[in-house]
Amino acid sequence: MKKLNKTLAAFSMIGGLVAGSQTLAEPFKVGVCYDLSKAYTFATPQVSQAAMDLAKLVNMKGGIGGEPVEVIVRDHGNEPQRGIECYSKLSREGVFVFDTLSTPVSLAVLPRAMADGRVLMQSLVGRGDAVDGTVFDWVYPIGPTYWGQAANDVAYIKQLHDGDMSDVKVGFVYFDYPFGQEPIEILQTLSEKEGFELDLYPVPLPGSDQAGVWSKVRRDKPDHLIVWMLGGAHVVASKEMQRNRISMEKYISVNWLNEVDIANIGKEAAIGLKRGTNVVGGPDVALRQEIMTEIYEKGQGSGPLEKTEDVFYNTGLAMYSIVFEAARKAVELEGLPITATSYKAGLETLKDYDANGLMAPITVTPDDHGGGGKTRIEMWDGEAWVPQTDWIAEYTDVVWDVVRESSSKYEQ
Amino acid sequence: MFYRLSGVHHANYVSDSRIFKVPADRNLAIFIFLFGLAAPFLLPSLYLNSYMLPWLIWTAAALGLNLVTGWAGQLHLGYAAVMAVGAYSAIHAARFGVPWEFALIIGGLASSVIGSLFAFAALRVKGLYLALTTLAMQFVMDWVLTHSPAISGGSHASLQSPTLALLGQDITSDTGYYYVAFGWCVLVTIFMLNLKRTGLGRALVAVREKDFAAAILGVNSFYYKILAFAASSFIAGVSGALLVATFFFLAAPEQFSVAVSIQVLAMVIVGGLGSIIGSYLGVALILLVPGLVNGIVAGGSQSLGMQINVETLAHIPNAVYGALIVIILLIEPLGLGKLYGNIRDYLMVWPFDQLRK
């Protein structure tokens, strides 16, 4: 009997919570279901802080079409079922724009978002073939796919060798699981097409032991290294490279390399290191400056100041500039209130949008949900990141072949 | 006073082999069963498909692990890998055009075969050594999944599950999914309830307590260990397949990673080894409490108008949840199931036990 009463009490409490949460006002809400406590914490605090700061800025300027915006940040601990819980809960509260910034959770939420008609933003994570808008109606991985990013890295190397890659040797160092394996196919295709030699160097997770990998790299002497690793693994790699006398200039990282990693490698030791990116790094971008004067100098920042100096803060600003810009477009197109359909239409009218010089210009169309996939290569000069290329998106035909081949499997 | 009997005493063999030794337990089980049947009409759909459904499927899975760990006493750290085998085989079978009823059984059987391989390890090594061997199996499975696109599907090793259909009926509604999960969980629960009073159950317990002593009594520990692993793997396989078919809709290696294996083991240990109601409670604690605490902390800080950093906000529930596990295991090392038993036993003799003091 005691058990019964307890159960009843628990359920009535749950019922109360539900009833309470359904009486909110009508701002434009974005569901930010992030992993703030487990695997993705190298980036999520900065990105979510940027999202909240940007929402404050937008609200200070009168919101979107006169309505306020709200970002609802929740932790899902990188567990698919908690991500689904977050998604289900918020979508019943009327949220129709979601972002998970976690590949496992994005994968798990995707079938539901597709069935329910909710917009799933999944910049930089999740399945890359979702850029194919003809298959993935409701998914917008705006920004580069890993395939596109790797292809752009190859294009950069080709530039360095004046267009002739026949005697170039490229090493690909990657985490040996889907995140790192993804670019292999495209690199192999490009290696055949351009005639460069490709060597693969899988790194076992979690990347804390790379001794064997780098002594093999030393023997093989590749001219360039494209590196698909995260966080601390970059630091381990840099140590092994010093030990094996491999120049840092060969290192071209995926976009997941930030100022914290640079500080851990050592500002001097990292000179020459390169990374592909779709946002401008460093604290000097116009939007961040505006946030500084409008919010942080008034003491209203959503988090510590030093986090805003990180490149992932800029990444967050870029992601949410797109989210809010699309809402603005939606209001222009179909007026208030914004609905999932009008928001989708808003997203698909974004043309050469670069958030005032913050990121690679994007153009979203009903077919291309990736926005063009432009990136550039930046080099660390000891103090700041120096761009080495323009915003480029090369070998798009090859990339789209891979995208379509993969996305066609989803429909089966 | 609260129960009509003052302790559990058996006067004959029939009463000893009853499923429920205390009538109130049976009434509670009936009440929970009826509540489960009526849940789609009582609960909002959010609670139905984000809490109840995963709870039931994970409970079925945890009961399977309880069979091998709680009853047969074999520590198993590769349970999620066995679930993955079931999930992937069933989905591949269903994609190939096999009806779901058979696809689920194929998933279960495939798991049984792979899971029985663990049993061969269990015959050679025991305790912590077995734990490490099964952990190694988990890593092997992870590696196979991430390195063979033919098994794991296309982009990011994710495999789309076809629409679930049982008995010629397409299942697409929240209620439908829920009843499938409920049905499976009830089946597993009935099996486990009956296991206790069969020769098989007693043999497993004998093997758990001391396998060579069991051998002296004429219990073939080789046979029963394999049987335990095969049966529990079958449950794992079908549960894994149903988890994907009714909840994730898409299988990915992360859903069956080593972290998940440890989580299921935690469910069983916190719930109580060899306890059925304990498995239900343990799953609720490990699976649902983090999300609930998260919601309560977030809601609480919002309504109190506190400006807490989102990161701190994400870590408080983790700390609370961790503390909860520690406190529960300190109060009752035998888990939540035993805690329930303690409360029941106390109430059964109250207030007469007070006279003795």
C-alpha cells in the first residue's frame, strides 16, 4: 500500500510538472539539447554560451519581428535516450528548431525529427549525407561535411604544389571510429583522381597512445598530414611529432582544434600548425565585439569572459546567427507566428549569408542543406590564425557523389 | 496489520513453490500490470514514449542480464554487445523482407549463438577474469561494428530500421510501440518469475554458489552456464531489436557501446542481484533519474531566478544522481529490490515486533 501511494504521488507530481510547463508565452524558441557533461564538453560550453549571448543581443535589438527569442539549453550527457527525451519534451512545448551538437544523439533524434516535421540543425556533427535535402527534408547540417572539409584540404595541398600532385605523399591520421573514418573514401577517390599517394594512419581511441603511429609516419615521410582527431589527442600528436622530428607545418587539422589545444601544445611549439575551418577564428570578429560592448561590459554575459576568446565561441555565434537569420527570413516571407514550415522556407532562402564576415558565406537551397560547405585553411603564427586560402569548396562533384550514394541508402 | 500474514511460513511443498509468497505482492503485481495496460490512457504521450517505453525495454534487458549475473553468478561486461548482435541481425533480416515476428526471433537466436561464446570463456575463468574477458568481447564487437559497413549500414555506421509490423499490423503510433514494449517486458517478467521455482532456476543458483559443489550434487555446471548465457543473450537480442524498432528507429554503434554495458550492469546491481522488482527499480534509477533530476534542477533554478552557468547546471544532476547511488548502496548493499523487501517484511510483523523490544 505504501508503495502504491508512493507511485501515485510520483505520478501526480509528474503530472503537475507537465501542466506547469505548458503555460509559457510565445517567443521563438530553439531547443539546444547539448552534451554539457560528457564527451563533447570540449566545445559545448562555448557554443551554448555563444547561443545565449546572441539570443540576448537579438532581444536587446527588439527580437525577431517584435517577438523575443529564447534558447533552451539542456544537458543530455551524450546519451541517445536522454537526447530523445529532451527532444520529445521540448517539441511538445512547441519548439520546432533543435540542435544537439552530438553525433550519437543527432543520429537518434533524426528519424523522429523527420517524422514529426521539426527542423534539426546539425552543423558539424551527425551524418554527413544529410546535406542532401531531397532525402533529408528536415535536417540542416549547415557548414562543411567532413567529406567536403577533407576535399578542401586536398585542394589546399594541390595549391601548394602548383596543381601537380603526382609526387606528393599525403598521410591521413584519424581516430579509428566513424568520425575519423568518414573522409577515407573521399580521400581515396581524390588520390586516384589527382595521383597523390595516400597513407592511412588509424589511431586507436581515446588517442592517448600514438607512439606507434608517429614512428610509422617518420619512416613513411609524408609531405602533408590531414588529421581527424579531437581535443587532447592533438596535444599527444604534437608531442610525438616533436619526438620524431616531424615539422608542425605538415599538420592540417579538422575544425576541432581550439585555443585550449594550442595552449596545451604551447604557443611557440604550435607555430605552423594548420586547421580547416568554416568560421573566422580569434576575438576580433565584428559580432563578438558587439556582444562585448553590449553585454559583457555591462556584466550580463552568459558565462566567463575567457570562453568567448575560443574559436568554438565563434563557431557557436555562426551557428546561431544562421538560426536567427532564418527566423527573420521566415517572418519576412510568411509573417508571424513562425511555424516549422515557414522556418524551413526561411532557411532555404539564405543566400551568401556570412553573419557580417564571421564565417564562410552560405547559400542554402532545397537540394543543398549544407549551405555550400565552404572552408578555409588557417595557420597558427604564434599569436593568431592567419588565413592561407579564400573560402573554398572544391571537388564538389566528387563530394556529392559520395553524399548521394550514402543518402540513397537511407530511403531503402 | 498491513498484511494478513505475520511472516512467511510454509507448511507444504505447494505453498513453498508459489510465485508470490505474500498475497500483497501478487496484488501489487496485478495492480502494476493493470496500470501498465491502462498507461496509454492515463499518461501524456511524452511520459509514455520517453520514459515508460525505454524503461520497459531496458527492464526486459536488465532481467536478461540478471539471469546470468544474478542467478547464475557470472559477471558479464559485454551485455550491450550481445544486444547489438540482436538489434543488427533483426534489422538486417527485416530489411531483407523477413516478417518482423521472425526477424525478432532471428535476432534473439543470433545473440544466443554469439552470447554462448561468452559462456566458453566462463567455463575457463571466473570472477574478475571473466569480467575482463567479457569486456574484451565488447571491444571486439565495437570494432567489428565500426569497421564493417556491410553490418553497420552507411553513413556514420547507422542503420535505419524498417517500420515495425506485427501480426500483419503496421505499428506506428506511440501507443502501439508502448504495447509492444509492454508485452515483451511482461513476457520476460513471467519467465523470470517462474524461473525461481523450476529445476533450471535452482541449478543456476547452485552453480552460482559454488560450481564444483554443484557438480558434486550432479548439476552439470558446463551445461547450465551455457544455458544461462544462451537464454540471457536471447532476451538481450530481442530487447536490443525492440529498442531500435520502437525507440531509436535507427541502430548506431554508440547505442551499444561499453558505457551502455556498464550501465546495464549498474541497473542490475543497484536494483539487486536476483531480484525482479529490483530490476524494475534499478532501471528506473539509472535510466530515468538523470533526466528527471536534470529537469527538476533546471526548473528549480529557473523558478528561483538563479543565474547558474549551464555547465554547472549540467553537472549538479550528475552529482545528485551519483550520490543517490552511493546512498542507496550504503543503506542496502543488496539493492533496491531488497530495500522493498525490507519495508515489506517490517510492515508484515508490525506492530507485534515492537513487543519484543
